[in-house]
Amino acid sequence: MNGMNRYQHARSFVLLEVIISLVILTVTVSTVLKGFSISLRSSKQDKLITMGSFLAQYVLSDLEIDPFEEGSNEGNFGEEYPDFFYKTKLEKIDVEYEDLIHETMMKELRPLYMVQIEILYDDGRGELTRIVDLASYITEIEKFTYRSKRENRVY
């Protein structure tokens, strides 16, 4: 009888160790999975911000080459990026140049525009999320001409 009691005691001790091990394993696995989930969500957000930054740069370079009239404009990026949209606002800025003494130099300068670009993402639930908000200044001259390089030094 004494031998049987020791066997049951040893067996119950092993069962207790297994239950504690399973609890520790469950807590560890749930923590790792939660970290993995947060990492995936963060990775997706980073990807959206990177893509939005490139699309904002694309819109800005189009505006530098061929600016539209003052005011607001909005659109999308076509079939290549169907979930991304943009809103732009172009406003003429009056700049006073203290260093220019000749009025003829002032007449040769092109106007300066402040442009605001918002890149929006449609998450599929019907909500547009703003992922990039950019403000910059451009002139209404072609981007890569000799004249633009000379004039942009003044700005």
C-alpha cells in the first residue's frame, strides 16, 4: 500500500508540472503572437506612409512642371494605385525681395506658389485616411531649364 501511494504522489507531481508548463507556454505563445500582430500592423502603416510619400513627390513634380491655376484640385492615381487619392491647394505668394534694387529684375522673376498636398488612402471600409500632408513652394517655370536654375537661386 505504501508503494502504491508513492506512485500516485509521483504521478500527481508530474501532472502538476505539465499543467504549469502548459500555462507558461500559453502565456509565452500569446505574447509572441501579439507582438507579431503589432509588427504586421506597423509594417503595413510604414508601407502606406512610404507609398504616400512617393505619390506626393509625384504630384509635386507634376505641379513644378505644369502648375494649374490657383485654388484646390483633387484626383486619383488611376488603376496603378486605386486606393490612393490626392487633394492639392495652390496659392500665389507675394514675396518682397529686399536685395533686388532694379525693378526690371523684379519683373523677370516668376511668381512663387505655396502648394499643399494631401495623400489619402481608402482602407476598403469607405473611410479615407490621410497618410501624408505636405506643404512646399514652387515656381511656375519648367523644372530643368537654364533659366529656372538661374531664377531659383534667388528664391
